[in-house]
Amino acid sequence: MILTTYLRQEVVKTALGILLVLILIFSLQRFVYYLGDAAAGQLSTALIGKLLLLQIPKIFALLLPLSLFLGAMIALGRMYADQEITVMRACGIGQLSIAQSLLKPAVIFMLFSLLMGLWITPWAGEQQYLILDKQAAEKDVTLLVPGRFQESSDGHSIIYIQEQSGDGNLANIFMARKDPQQSDEIRVIVAETGQIITEENNDKYISLKQGRRYAGEPGRADFKIAAFDEYLARFQESKGDKRQRKLVAVSSSQLLSDADPASTAELQWRISTGISTLILLMLAVPLARVKPRQEKFAKIGPGLLIYIVYLTLMILAKNWLENEIIPGFVGLWWVHLLMLIFVFWKLDLFTRKAAAKK
């Protein structure tokens, strides 16, 4: 019992450490991507944190099988190199007993992976789409960036603000608008200060103060000029069409009811991430074994190669299922069956059964 607890603690502790590092790396990469969109004026900086948090479940579900596999390989490889498992084997604890000891945490992590893949990740993906849809509907307000000329959502206005304070006050505003219903007339408004106003019905206006309004056609001298103390301009409502959802953001129940090849492939992929978590953790037990004079990380390279082959076969099977090359009942299941047979072979289960029959 003590050895079982020790084995579980070492593997889980190492795996969680690897998972945390990988999540930080992938989250940083995603943060840089969102930061680039914000710098290009395509994403509000206020939304970066929310989108990044909603991206974590997808990253977590993707990296959990790999993290547990590497964690088990590293922890068990160290125990082999330090002769700890040699002592355990002398006490009657072999590879099969080690695999059985890790079966409980493997099942727990498999269920957690299924929870993330089947429910939490699709929900987070849908929330991301809702946030981006809302921003698209309020593009003229949320994407105002100081020091940049920006086009309005209707394509008829250009807005420039030189400064924006923390409380939302604007300074040195320039607005130019061409009304398509009034031939070539252009209206230009400049103001010293301004502020965004939101009404109770969610209509948004920009209040400009201490400025001038110019209206006329380019090339003619009869421009109309008017000075004002305050000028109120309403932001045109955007239609806010919903973005086309990818299958990753579709609920599992919807995928099950659709039952088309693409939906079936996505649903089987979500289930496969959980199954692969269990299989990879069991596979790490025989793969991590190193000889006395080998380095404790000697089997990490071959282990990663097997993981890449496993993942490639899953992706290939998913594409075949989407393109109706293979039927739904075959799907991705043959890949897991193949890997399970490989695990049984590495654990010498077939040899044990044959010996038992004799």
C-alpha cells in the first residue's frame, strides 16, 4: 500500500508539473497572438484576458494525455535508474503490478479529460464566439485606439482620437463622414474633448465638445462651417452577424443529434482524448524501463516517437471519417485498439496467458 501510494504520488506530481509548464507555454503563445490582433485594431485589449482564460480548457484537454505520459516516463525512468523498481521487483512487484497501481489515477484523469473534452471545452469555445460577436456588434466603440485612423463598421466614416484617459475621456478628436445619400458631400468634425455615452437602451453616442463642423464637396469653396460647444453623434448599429461556428464550439449533444460524418468525427475525437490518457499512462510503464547503465531519460525519445505515431493515426482516422473513407463504427476506435494491443504486448500479458494455459 505504501509503495502504491509512493508510485502514484511520484507520477502524478511529475505529470502535473509538466502540464503546468506546457499550459504556460501554450497560453503565452496564445497571448502573443491576441496581442497582435489588439495591436492591429482587430481586438479590444479589454477582451484579451477573458479570451485567454476561455482558451485554457482547450489547451488543458489537448495537453493532459501528453503530460501524464511524459510524467510517468520521467518518474518511472528515474526510479529504474535509481534501482528503486529493482528493489520493488525483488519484493514481488513487477510491471503488471505497477500498471495496476497507476490504473486508479489513470481512470480519474481519463474521466476528467472526458469532462473537459465533452462539455467544458465546447462551452468555452461558444463563450469565445459570443464575446467576439458582441465586439463585432460594438466595433465602433470597443476598438477605438488612440493615435490611429479607424474606419467605422458601415465603411462611411473615419475616426481619429489623439488621447484617451483612464476614465474614458477623449482628447483632440477628428471625424470625417461621407453620406452616400448626399452625393459627394463630406462632413468633417474636429473637437477638443469628447466622451462615449451609453443610453439605457444600449444606444451609443459620442459627445464632442468645443469644436467645429465642416460640410461641403471637395474642390468647391462653399463649405459650411459651424462652431459648437457640444455635438452629439450616434454610432451606427452594426448588424452583428454571428460568426460561423467551428465544430469545436458545438455541444456534444448537438454533435450526437447531427450524426453527420464531420460531427461524428469531432465527437469521437473528444472521447479519444480521454481514452488516450488511459492508454498512454499504461504504456509508459513498460516503455520507461531503462538498463542499469542507461540514463534515466534514455527512453523519452522513443516514447515521444510512439506518442507522435499514436496522435498521427488519430488525426488520420478523424480525417478519413470526415471524408467518409471509413464507416462511423470503425472511426477512431481501431487506433485505440491497436495501441491497446501494443500495451498488452509490452506488459507481456499475452506471454503470461500462454504460460498460464500450459
